[in-house]
Amino acid sequence: MNGRKNKHFRVILGLLLGLNTLMAAAQTPAFPQRCGIVFREQTLESRDPRRSEKRRLLNEKIESYIRTQSEQAPSARVGEVVYRIPVVVHVVHSNSSGFIGGTGNSNISDEQIASQIRVLNEDYRRMANTRGFNTNPIGADTGIEFYLARTDPDGSTSNGITRHYYPQRSSFDVYNASSGDDLLLSQIAYWPSDRYLNIWVTTLRNDYLGYSQFPAAENYDGLNPTENELTDGVIIDYRYFGSEIGAVTSPTYRYGRTTTHEVGHWLGLIHTWGDDVCGNDYCNDTPPTEGPNQTTECPEKFSNCNGVRTRNQIENYLDYTPDACMNLFTQDQKARMRAVIEVSPRRQRVVKSSEPLPQTEKLTVNVFPNPAQSQTTLEVLFTGFQSFLVQVTDLAGRIVKTQRYTDSPSSSITIPLSTLQNGYYIVKVSTDKETTARRLLVY
Ligand SMILES: [Zn+2]
């Protein structure tokens, strides 16, 4: 929700909520807390007194970017380029046997890691016939994809997984601000955070499933990396990384949604309750919510915010509900994550350093699926970076969608079709030198 309230009132409520959370943690909850980002941010703020001010500035940029975007009529645009994010998974374990995989083994298998990357793509792309699909009218395919990096920072071939036997520690405590365990993890393994999404998978203490780091507004200075850069990524307990495989045995958190949630924070999303009683998450299509729904099943829950009773969006990935309840990113959450990729310099660089789609000597245009129902993918392949124009026309020659893409590599573009009537259309792509057209059937 996106609301304004008396500031003092909010501060007091925030303190009370924080106190409650602290007390709950001190009493050792019956099951782990889903997410430790609030405490993680406190650690980062204690290291950098300007951090909250920087986050506020980034938020202004995000909001302003979203306003500019929404001034254009979305139905007249062709569609959005799919962002692809290279991921490196650092497995930090204390298992001296060298044995990989299995229940209770923090040296998790490649298959367990692959299952997590699959879940990320199912959830962020709202893929049909997977747990990440929903028919919610405000549900979004975010157009963001993830893949295990195929080259390391030196350019050598890699499978995007690094393994580190670290016998000095059987577990890590990111919760404790003074311990600095996030910096320790970064010392054990780190790839530049402006080229990769770093995911550290290890054993966590203090009953948190995972932690994340919000994006930053400052420019990247490769020569003098700040602590903030070195710890930029996601930290997940090995027992909740992946879906129903290997070390993932929790009945409540077994479908890999801990990482879906934490990567949401890494892309700038805030919890649905705005980390406050009826707080602000800067998304209008997530209803106002009193607090987290940390449950073991998926019961309907309601909030009373500003005198209005609303249903809590327990299916939202940014809630605390069990993995089985979740299947939703909203349209506004999608807009926010995509804005973060455009306005946060480090996130922008990660996307730009993703492996480009194949380059072709001649302009090549693929449309799939075709025939298509609610959306289709347009693949535009050529050499190097070029500007190109996409026009979708009906058989009478009327332009129904048009959009210009500037200085892009070979790209994949998602075209929503729900505003189009059934029938044949022509998708025409023109670069400065070439034009190619494909026929598309919408049914
Ligand atoms: Zn969270």
C-alpha cells in the first residue's frame, strides 16, 4: 500500500513492532523467521551512517522512473525486454568429508542449486504449469530471468557454483551486527557484485531462513569497492535453498520461495506490510497490511488499516507465509523491480553484463509461441548493438503497437496480447539497414 500517515505515530508503532520482533526472536520462535533483512539493514546502517539517506534517494529515483513510464499508454507499447541476471552460488560448508549432497549436508549438490534457479524462473516469469503460475488479474510476469553464470570474473568457463570448505565455522550469524559475518562470507567467496548476483548458501544461526541487501543508488567505483559492494547479494540457509531435493526437508519452506523472496529485496521490493504496522511498500496493488503472516498453513487473514478492513495478500512472495501459499508478484512490484534495474547503477551493470543472446549476421526475428493467447516472445537477433523499431499491425495495415529500442544487443521482448482482438497480425522489425516481418496469430 502507498499511504501517508502521521510521522510520530508511525515511528512509535515502528518501535513497538521492532520490539515485538526482538522479543519474539529472544523467545526462540517455534519455527524459523522467514527473513532477516530488517536486521541486516541495521548492520549496514551502523557501518555507513548515510545508508538510509542513500536508500531514500534511490527510492525517489525509482518512484520518478515509474511515473515517467506510466505516462505512456501501456497497450500501445510493444513490450518489455527480458532482463537476464547471471548468478553465482557460493556454497560455504564445514563438511570435511568432501561428500556432496544429501540430507543434512551443507555441501549441497549441483542438482539442489539447479532446482533453485528453476524456481526463480518459474516464479519471476509466472510460468504456466508450474507453482509460480497464477490467474490473479494483478499477477505479473516480471520479465526477469536468472541463470548460473557460465564464465567467472576472469573470463574462464564456469558452472556458476563455487565450493568452500571453511572448518573454522559450523554456522554464520548475520543477525549480529558486531560479528560482521556477511563480510566474512564475502572474504571466503565473492564475485564482483556489478557483474553477478552473489548468493551465499551456508548454515545460518538465529533462526533466519535468509537475508538480502537492498540495492544502492551510488555509482560503482571498481577501484575502491566499499563494504556495501562486497556484501551485495543474498545469503540463504542451505536447508531452504532449492525445491524438495537434497537438504530441503522443511514441510513449511520446501519450494525455494525463501530465495524468491530475498531476491525480491535485492531488486528493491519491501515486505507487503512495509516493515511497519500498515506501512508503505510503495505498491498500490498490495493491500495495506498490519504485519507479517508467519504461519504454517495458508489461512485467510485480514488487516484493519486506517479504518478499512482488507484481505492480506498471503500469496505474495514478499509475505512470510509458507512456500506453498505463495505464487504472486503484482504489477506494481514488477514495475518497481524493473525500475530498480534501470536506476540502480550496480543492478543495471549486472543486467548489461549478462551473456547476450546469439548474434546473427543478418537481422533474424523469431516469434514464439505462435499462435499465441495472452503473450508471446519476440526475439530480435543481429550483430553488436543497434537501434531498432518494432511495429505490430493488423491485416488492414493499422499500427496497433509500436516501440523503438535504442542501442541494444540481440534482445528478447515480451509482447502482451490481451488488448488485441483475435486474428492475424504482422510483427515488423526494422534496423537502420534491414527490415524483417513475421505473421502472428492471436487466438
Ligand atoms: Zn524479507
